[in-house]
Amino acid sequence: MTLDRRRFLTLSAASVSAAMLAACGGDAARLHPLLDLATRKNETLERKLFRSGSRNRPPVDAGVAGESFPSYFVSKHMPVWDPAVRGAWRLEVSGAVRKPLSLSLDDLVRLPRISQKVDHYCVEGWNARAQFSGVRVSDLARLAGATEDAQYVDFQSFDDDYHESWDMASAMHPQTIVVIAKDGHFLNASYGAPARVHSPVKLGYKNTKYLTKVVFMPKRNGGYWSDLGYEWYGGT
Amino acid sequence: MSGHPGLVKRNHWVVRLTHWLNVIALPLMIGSGLRIFNAHPSFSRPGEGKFALNPWDGHEVPDWLTFGRWLGGARHWHFGVMWLLVVNGLVYVGFLWLHGEWRDVVPRRHDARDALEMAKFYLFLRKEHPHQGKHNALQRGTYFMMPVLGALIVLSGIAIWKPVTLGFVTVLFVNYKWARVVHFGSMLALVLLAVVHVVMVFAVDPYSLRSMITGWYNPRLSPEARNARPFTNLLPPTEDTAA
């Protein structure tokens, strides 16, 4: 009896660790089924926990990161919109909407704008603060008349094929905005000019810069980093 | 009982199972956590300069201590195995509560004094091993602090995981940055206790290993019976003293 139990314990310990170690390869596409299950269950839990009423509010006297706010892009060179080559930049709001929009930067400037000092949470573990100004994605959804089919939103860019799709609830959060200015100045090229998405409710990599399209969709379509193996939800 | 003359049942199978599951889950969590840490091996925000409390701030942890190979992989492991650790911890603490065995680890009135006596004994300032029950006072303190640190690690982990959705947890640690500090610091403290624990098992009471595997313990081989300090009197006492 005692020996059996001892053997059982030793064997089960060994087999559990062996099963887990078998999955420790770096290839994200071949995640262990158990880890895959945990990731899916975690997403379900995270979406249940999500509240549109929760707010990120850094202390009033907290400073912003300013020029120290990190930046990156995935193209070979820093993406800069060249009107001579591509024509005037416009933001397209389309997909599951009754009235697709095509907005110039001037149009965006004229829309109701909010300004918020918020945290940017990077998947790497750091957070940085900035004063972001722009138009709520929920306002764009209302203007375009998003339909019942709009369950997900894809934020697309001209930074190569960079895009990230979001769940509707996170996109409709009042702190999720299409940013046109950071710390009181129009975005510069390194921070995603002319417009980017930003929200404290998503990890940094979900916040598409160099924005071109906001597409409402019935199904999700992954994303740049999500397809490389980072979790799709990426919520804070 | 009759099949084990002179032995006493020391550890219930729930305690043994949760103990060994911890032995699997903790290294996975610590390794993947260190892999995540290496993506930004600092507690400072960008532009803040070095974090004063960490002399190695900005330096990565050596690769061999990490697990999961890359940031995304380590995150999947961390957010997967965390459930094993949390459920395991709840089962253990729940068992201690329902089974009354919390009395073996929750601090008692004279624990501080008894711990001092144990320390004196280990430092050769006292000749005789202090009288003890199941654990000596230093063990009691350690086994009490381990689940306390575990709870602190889980709570600060939630604070980092959901700083906006569960922001009320994050403010318990002032903010996101300090929640990271607490998460890392309490992990270090737990690792320190675990290392001391393992060293002491082999240096003072290797016979207790049996009780953590089969559950049975021979009280005639206890450190008190052997008057054992670390690395001394490791062998069983001679038969006539045992009889």
C-alpha cells in the first residue's frame, strides 16, 4: 500500500514534468495543448472580469515619460506617410457599419476630442505615462453606425502588415481612443503619426500605430504579434 | 500501523501531494517569471534612471535560470502553471484548516523564544537540543511564512496582470511598478526559505524525506533524539539508547 502510493507519486510527478517539458520548445505555434487550454480559459475569464467602468487614473501630479516614452516599428525604415506617393492620409472606418467613414486628419481634429493622462503597459513589463488626445473609438463606431455583426475590431496600419484585432468591449471602453496628439503635440513619426490607437486596457502591442483602417468585424482576425505567439487578448 | 513498528504517520497524503506538486510548479513559475523579467530587467519606468533598491538593475538574469525560451512562451507558461500553483495552495491551506494541522505552523506565544533557543543550539551556544513537537520553532516560522509569501506573490501577481480591470488590487501595492517590486521580492524571499529548507533536510533530518514520500516517520531518528545540528550526529543513535 505504502509502496504503491510512493510509486504512484513518483510516477505521476515524473510524467507531469515530462509532459510539460516536452512543450518547452520555443515554437509558439506548437504550444502544449494544456497551455493552449489555459490560454483560452484565461481569455474567457479576462473577458468576464472586464468592466467598461474601470479606469486607469495615474496620480494627478504624476509626470509623463515625454521623450523617454519608448517607440518602435516593424518596417525596415520608420514608416512616414508620403502624400506625394500615397495621396492624402485618410482614416477609413468600415466593415460591419451602416455608413462607412473616410476621415482626413482635419476631420478627426473637428470631432469631439478627449485628452487623458494614462499608463501604457508594455508586454515587456514596463509602464510609461503620456497625455494622449484623440477621438474615442466608441464615437467612431456610433458615427459609422456599427451593426450587430460588429463583435471585433481590426486596427490596421501602413507599418508593413502590422494590425491587431480587438474584442468589441475593449474597443468601446471610454479610454480607448484614436490618438492624434501626445503630450500636447501632434504625433511625430516615431510615435505613430498621423494617428494611432491607444488604450490603457490593452498591452502596448495591441495599440496599432500608423493607423489607416478601423474595421468592424463579426470574427477576429488575429494580429501581428498575436500571430507570432503572444496572447491575442492582451488585456490589462 | 502494525506493519510499521515504531513509526508514526507524520504527513497526510494531501500534504505530500501538494508538497511535491509545489516542487514541480515553483521552478516552472520562477523560471518563466525570470524570463519575463529579462524582457525589461528593471523596476524603473523608461526615463527614470536606475532603480536604487536593486544593485543589478538593468542586468538580465542568466539564461540558465530562465524557462520558456522567449517572452511570449514564458508568459504562456506563467499564466498556465499559475493555476496549478493557486489551486495547489488553496487545497493545502484548506486542508490545514479543516484538518486542524494549522496548529503545527501558525505562530504560538513562545515561538520567538523557542526559535532563539534553536538558533543558540545550532550556534553551539547551547548543548541540548530544545524540546520540540512535530517541528522546531525555526521550522514553524519557515513553514508559516511560505504560504504567507505565496499569498503575497499571488496578490501582487494579480496586481501586475490586471492593473486596470482589477486596479483596486494594484493600489494595495501603491502602483504597478511597486507591485512588480513586491512580486519579485517575495519570490526571492520564498526561494531563500526553500533553499534553506532543502539544505536543512539533508543536513539535519534526512529521515524526514521518508515522511514526505510515504508519510511514515521514525521518532527515534528525530533531530531531537539524535541531538543533531547541521551536519552533526546524522547517523542513528545506537540501539541501546533507542530501547
